[in-house]
Amino acid sequence: MNPPRCLLLALGLMLPLPLAAQEPVDFNRDIRPLLSDRCFHCHGFDAQQRRAGLRLDTWEGLTQEREGRHPVVPGKPAASELLRRVTAHDISDRMPPADSGVTVSAAEIALLERWIAEGARFERHWAYVAPKASEPPDVASDITVRGDLDRFVAARLASKGLRPSVEADKVTLCRRVTLALTGLPPNPEEIDAFLADARPDAYGHLVDRLLASPRFGERMALMWLDVARYADTNGFHHDNIRTGWPYREWVIKAFNENMSYDQFVVEQLAGDLLENPTVSQRIATAFCRMHNINDEGGALDPEYRVEAVADRIETIATTFMGLTFTCSRCHDHKYDPFTQEDYYSLFAFFNSIEERGVYPANFEQAQAYPARILYRPDDLDAQVKAAEVDLEEARVKLSGSAGAILDEITAWEGGVRADRGVTWAKSRLVEVKTKHGTEVELVSDGSARAKGKRRPKETYTLVLQTEATDLRLVRVEALGDKTFAHGSVGLASNGNAVVNHVAVKAISVTDPSRTRDVEMAWAWADHEQPNGDFDVLNMLRPDAAGWAIEGHKRKGESRTALLLAKEPFGFDGGTRVEVTIACESIHLQHVIGRPRVSLGTAQKALDAFPVVPSNWFEAGPFTGNFNEAYDKAHGPGGATGVPTDPKVKWKHRPDIQDGVAKALGGARRAFYFGRALRTPVPRKLNLSLGSDDAIKVYLNGVEIHANKARRGVAPDQERVVIDLRAGENVLVIKIVNDGGPAGVYYRADAAAEHPTALGPAALIPKDMREGGLDERFSDAISIARSPTYAALSREVDKLEARVATLTKQTVPVLIMKELPKATDTYVLTRGSYATPDKSRPVKRRPPGALGGMLPEGAPNDRLGFARWLTDPQHPLVARVHVNRIWQTLFGTGIVQTTENFGHQSSWPSHLALLDWLSVAFVESGWDQKALIRRIVTSATYRQASRRRPDVAEVDPGNRLLSWFPRRRLEGELIRDQALYAAGLLVERIGGPSARPYQPNGLWREVSIGGSSNTQVFKRDAGEGLYRRSLYTFWKRTSPSPQMATFDAPTREFCVVRRGVTNTPLQALVLWNDEQFVEASRLLAQRDMNAAAMFRRCTGREPTARERTILDRAADRFMAGFAKAPQEAKKLLAIGESPLPKGHDPVKLATMTMVANTILSLDATIVLN
């Protein structure tokens, strides 16, 4: 049934007058969106979902005959079946169907009728046709035009009877463009300089200076990192740390150096495939691998490999083409002309990469799962050279200081030997026996060297002969040898060795029937492996793990152990001394390769040996509320051994180091830390302890100290003196936490008679201290006895560590690396990794609707695809980026749906301008700075931002830009502005991510436990608290709460358009967040004047009304703090920045609150 003419006439009258009276219907603007929303789902591109075989997305489908009828008959609305069906009175005949949930309004029906009546002109979707630059339109002579861009905007406004706004004042312009191009506000001096610049092109000079600033690259990188889904963790499961920050540096540098956009695209998609690619070009490809990476044990590798490629496709399609291409993963696209074959043909370009879907949960590998590259920062060589010069100068000073105290040290160590009657006897090695058949040779220096086949285990017996009697000391050495791995002391491939037991037997030379098994009282070694119970005293206990000498880490050094006999031994007439050295470790071939034994006499020596601490071990933690956990005896406090008590489950904690405060897990619980302290004689030991929160100390099962404190951990919070008995003592420290991270600190002060753990080496004369022992001993004694030497030694250590760190300072970065052979790719049924359709193989090619062919001569790989994208005739790439830049500068793109340029996109507010800018962009050589300069120097950009009531009805969203659209700054810019105004901002480009203030416990809430290295957030100190927000550490599962509150994305996927909200939470962040409160204090310290602070933050002077409000607020704050000065001090204690000397707490707190008010004003956080 044809619609009644009176109805169509009435519907036509309901159209907006400008459209009905002035403009012909535009298919792309008016009709395609209507058909796409109401019809394409059932009558569009997707053949599987298409009903009745009818297509309404093509001219052929719209006009073809079907049973004597045509959906559309150009010029004849009454003959058009489409119009009949949308106006049908019979519900069963009407379209869209009643159960579809969509309807066509009366105004839309009238629009369809007008379109058909005007000839039903059909056009290909505008975004799929290469842009062409139209001639800039003429505009009225009284309209300010600073370039052709303004003509397009003014003409659109004029078509609606509107005019542009006047130009903003110079202060507003200076602040607007400075924030837009650098992300930071101008300081008062910069504003004054601009105001004083009388040149006609002063604004242009300002723009040029800003574009040349290194801050420009940081500002633009902030936009791009959302697109690239940059983060510092891998997402998924453990969410471990990823060292992707060199890619961020690449982005900043690319923008600062004005890399052409086509090269910017090519390097990120295929930099590794360029001829002789540089490290920088390979790092650029990290863009393609910034997706989430899974390390969950139960995850399926094929599934997540497909997901990685799918994420890559979505990111690339969204970023560079503005397409919702993922809709084609499971079926043909419902709205746009893309098939599943198109999707997987594009998929094939990125499906032949050296990568896995699931990786092992390994902290080192997680930094950059393969393929990876090792990155060296640009200025690293210069840093290394400078550090080496400093190190050499420090070593010269240290050597001079050592010479000054040499005589003193020589006299001291001589006295140590003389006081104890120590002499070293003459002896000779006469025989060596081996238990397991290792062949040995005697060396002239008295050692025995293993040679030939190496046994898994070995026990040596070295037989010495001496004329000396009254022997008490037995020295066992493990000498390094160039024939062993790395010149080390052990026969294992890594150079390590373990001595399980040493036994000594004396035999009379004159009467061999006279023998004596020598019982040892004590033992000492110059070094012991620290990662377990491997100290030298284990050699005296056959059931212990033995003495591990760590030859695999401290290569090239020899090892020395001294054993002290309980009683003197030796026979008149000569003694054969058999020293049995058992290397029977469970770790195969951990056998010393060149043992040597020396014998000595001593009248007394036990007091020469210091206290020997074991490693730390932990029991627990035990949960419970604070009081319960503090009061309850869980058992470890009464332990009889560490780690030997079978009633306590001790676990090794090598990460707890003496003299270093250790942060522990949060929540309310009790931790127990235990260690053995062994001493040959009774002694007192002075301890410095710290805890977060409460602490108890147990010695040999008895509680000797307790403090129910609530505090953060620090050195010297408790000073405790403990009485050690001779032999083994058990020390247990209990820490009870009342929330937040717990902590423990331990340091034992060296006794005067034992200034260093290497002190017993003084029993050995200087000429016998070989294999590095003398150097280490002399250095340790010099440090202990000379403060000057100690300070110089610390400086040398610091510089040596710096040189070593810099020399090795390479950062792993994940990159793209093509496999030698392309991976076969198939359409995946319903997009599932598990259902590849082998009957539907695909080849690499671009989407058919966009040409389907690579440029002539382009390789059929990612590089060829990148060249296709950046072909000047590509319909989308230039448009999409121009639109993104426009969005960055105006808040909204010319195409509002930045992520979607397809059939479901919003209609461009200025299509002719978008195409004109896109063509100019390509013709400029894809010059990004030139594009931005063109926009920000336009009269359109320079308009005042005052909202105009006369425009509200015609253009309520200001899409036509009759004034500059003021908007809230991004969260990163708000924080950076506060730090900059306060003088706190650290402006250093590049480097690892920083961890500024954030509330405790957030990471733990989303962490799966200790197997994640982002379980506990530990904020930085110093510079790391005040770097630009661009460098804030981004944990995907828990991004910065400051930034998230201001609408920053999680970076788990590509985001090209941030949402913008205004919520009470944002005000709470500005008022109460530690970073903003501290910035308020520093801003107050900087100016102490409300008007000056106001100008520093907003760029302008406060009005008289604003001054009055600020003064009244200051009076109220002053009165409050005067009544409660303790509250002023609490406020000023927030943040790590020091307070100024001699400050008035009440006055400074008052101005801090005024500054806090100013930092949260609309005038501060909004771009006008």
C-alpha cells in the first residue's frame, strides 16, 4: 500500500527548516546512517545474517527488481517498496519488524521520501574514498581568517546563520597553547614575555618555541601511549613487570624529532623488516607487542597466541584506519564491507612472529618475553667513561690513605699473633690419598692438584710431616687454578665446591703405634656461601650440609678455613698429620680441586674468632588481629635450633640482609625470623633493631625484649644487648603488624676486638695470605680502624658498582621478529583458536573493500602492509590521524567517533575541512608539527571560550566551533601542573617508570601472591615522586588511582578516545591526595601570597571578587590552625619534601590550604 500523500507532506513539514528548505539530502550524511542503524543488521554486508537475500547497503541491492517491485525507484517515492514497508499499517508487513527493537520515526520516513524524490543519489561511504582537497570557500570580509582552515569553519557556521567568536585574550591564548603543546602551563615570566612581545607574529613565535621544546614530545607521547596500550606490566594472572619503557622513549623522541607520520607508522609495524634496521627501529615494533601476555600455568598456548594476534589486529585497525575490524573475527561485518576472509588475511601478516601464547612465570623473562632486544640508552657510553674517571680518582685517594695506616695495621696484626703465641710450623706434604680414585699431583707450593677424570664426589687425605709440637691450628685452603672452570676452586662446571667434613689424625713418626684423633673446638672461614646453612662450622659435624665456598660466584679467589684443636697435638721426634677433607656433597662434582694444608701452634686462640651468624629463616606468618597476634605464643619463639628444630617449619630468607630495613607483607599477622649465633666463648652482643609494628626478641627460647609499638620500620628503634653462651645460640625476632606493609631491621655492632668478620686472618702472616685473602683482609681492617679510609672505600665501592651497573645496563625490550617461514593461516570458525577451517585458507592481503592489493613492488609481509597503509591514496590513514590530532587540540574530533570511521561512525562536523587537512598533511611529507602548527595558529583555535546562548539551539554541542571548547585537563596534566607550579616537577626525559605516591595495599588486592613481583607497591623516594605523570609506573590490573579517577584507561587494550567525567571523587583527590597536599605546601612555600599562587596556576590575576573569597578562606584557615596548632603540624608533615627552616606552622598551614583551594579551582584544571 502506498503511503498517503498528505501523510508524506505532513512528515516533510516536521523536518528542521534549514534541511527542508535549504539543503538537499546527502546520502552519506542523512541516509546511510539511518539504513545502517535500522536495516543493515538483516539486510547488510553479512551474508550469514542476511534475510530474504536483500541487501540495502549497495546501489544494486537498493534498486534491483524483486517480484516486480524495487526497494527504491529514483524520483518515485510512491513506487518504492522500501518506503511502503516502513510506513505499512499492517504490523506483519512493516519494517523493521516489531520484535527487532528498533523503529523508524516520522521525521526519518520523511527524510527517506525526500531522498527518493530528489533522485535517490547513492554514494560510496565517504571514508572509503580517498580524500580530495576542495577549494576553501569564500567567507564574509568582516570575519577574521588566519588561514584556509578558518574558511571551512566560518562557512559551516554561516550556513547555520552563525559567526565565530572573537579572539581570546593573550593570557588565555598563552596558557591554552602552552598546555596543549607541552602539557605544562606557562610560568608568569613566560606570560609576561608574551604580553610584552609587540611583534605581529608574536603568537606564531610562541607556537614555534613550544613545538621545539622537548616537552612537546612528552605531551604527544601521552596521547600515543593510550593508543599503543603501553604499560609496565604484562597484565593477566601474575601481572609481572615488563621493561617496555625504551619504547616510550622512542615515541617521545619520534615526536620531538618530528618523524614523518608515514615513517612513524612503518617503524612501529615493521621496523625490524627494514634494510639493516637500527636498534631504535626494532624497538619501535614493541608497539605490536604491547598487548597483555599470559603466564598462567593452566592457560592454553594456542588460544593466547591467537588472542595476541587478534589484539594486534584490533589495535592496528583502530589506530591507523579507524575501523571496528574485530567485528569480522567471528563472521562477516554486520555494517561495513569486510568479510571474515578479510580479517584473517590481515591476521596472516602478523601471524608469523617469534612468540608464544603462554610464557613461564619468570621475573627475568617477564621483563620482555622473546623475541626481545637489549637496549642501551643513547648516553650510556659517556656515562660509563665519566664514572670510570671518577673511580680512578677515588682509587688513587684510597691507595694514599691505605699507605698512611699501613704501619698501624701491621703492628696490630703482629700483636694479635704474638698475644696468642701463634707461629706457623714447617711441614711438608708427603702423600695424598683419594677415596674415589681421583688422580692427583703434588705441586711445589705444598698443594695437591686433581687431574684426569673428575669424580662426582671425592675425599682427600693429605699427609704432612712436621717436627713441631704443641700444634693447635690447622689451615685448610682451596686454591684457585687456571685448569679449573673459570680459574675457580671447584671441579664442578660452575667452579663451586662443598667441604662436608674435615678430620685430623696425628701419628708419631718414631712410633707409628702412637696415634691421636684430634678433636676440633672451632672453625672459621674467610667466606661462606650465603644462601643456606653452609657455614664452616658444619665441617665439624658429619651430619651437616657442609661448608659451601661459593666458587661459582667469586671466581678466581682462593678460600681459607682455620680449625682450632681443643688440645695441642704433636709427638716428639716428628709427627705425620693426616688431614681428611671430605667433599661428598649431594651436588655432584662439588669437589675442591687443589687443597693445601698448613699447621700452626697457638697458646690461646678461641677469643680470636668472632660470632658466626647463620642466614635468616622465617616461620609463619600467623594471622590474627594485632593484640591477639602480639600476645599469642605461636611456637617459633621457643625454637631450639634454626633451622634444625623439627617442630618449627623454618624457610630460608636470603633476602633479609643485616643493616637493611626489609619490607614484609601487609595485613594483621605475626612474623618470626630466626638465626643461629655461634661463638667459641661467652660474649655480649649489641643489637640495633627496628620493626613495623610491634617487636619481641627471644634468645635460646626466652623472651628478653618486647615493645608493643605501632610505627614504620627504621634502624636503631630498639637497642638490645644480648648475652651469648659459648657454642650455638638461637635468636628469634617476632614482628607483629597492625596493617599496611610490615618491616624488620637488624644490625649487630662489631666488638672492638673483632672489628671485622675477616679478623681471624690476622693469625696468618701477610706472606701466607694468598689468593686475594690479603687484599680483602687489609681492606676490611683498614675500614674498621680508619674512618677516612672507610669513607673513601665506600666511595670506591659506590663507583665500582656504578661502573658495573652502567656497563651492564641493557634493558630487555619485547619486539617483533619474523619467522623464517610464514605460518599457514585459516579462517577460524566463530573466531575460536580451536576450530580453524582448513577448507578456508587465506593469503596475506589488505581488505578487499580497500583495494585488496599491496602497492606494486611491496613485499608480501608486514613491511608491505605498512607501505600500503601509508600510500598517499589510502582513504583512511591520513584522515584518522588528522582527526586524532584535532581531537587532542579541541577535545572532540571532526569525526566524533575517533575509533570508528565506518558506516556506524558519526557524521564529520567539517568533512571538507577534514579532507583538505588530510591532503595537505600528506603533501607536506606527513609533517606532524606542521599540521599542529596549522591548527593552533588558526583563528578557529584562537577563539574565546565563552559559551554563547545565541548558538545553543542551533548547535548545542558546539560541533561547528563557534567558540573554543573549554574542557577539563587530563589527569596527568592536572598532576603535572600542580608539581610544576609547586617547583617540584623533575623534568628528565626518558628512563624507567617512577612510582609516586599512592594508597597502600591497592596492588595486593588484585595480586595472586608472592609469585607476582607487583604484589607490593613500594613507592619511590626523591626524584621518582615528582616525575611527569607520563613516566608513572602503569600496572595494568591496578593503574594509578590518581589517573584512573580522572578517566585514564587501564591500557589493557587500545584506547583512542578517553571518556570524560566530572565526579566528587576527583575533587577528593585534589583536596586530599598526598601528592596534591604536598604540592600545595610547596606552592605556598614558593609564594606565600594568594594572588601570586593564583596567577602561577591559572595564568591570570584573580578578580577582586576572587581575591576577597581567597582572603576570607585564609582568615578561616588561620583561625582554625591558631586554635589547633597540632593540626597545622600534621598537615605540614604530609609528603617527603623538607619544611623550610624557621617556618611559622600556622601561617604555612594556612597558605597551604589556600594553595590547595587554588589547585582544585575550575580555572586551574580546565583548559579555557
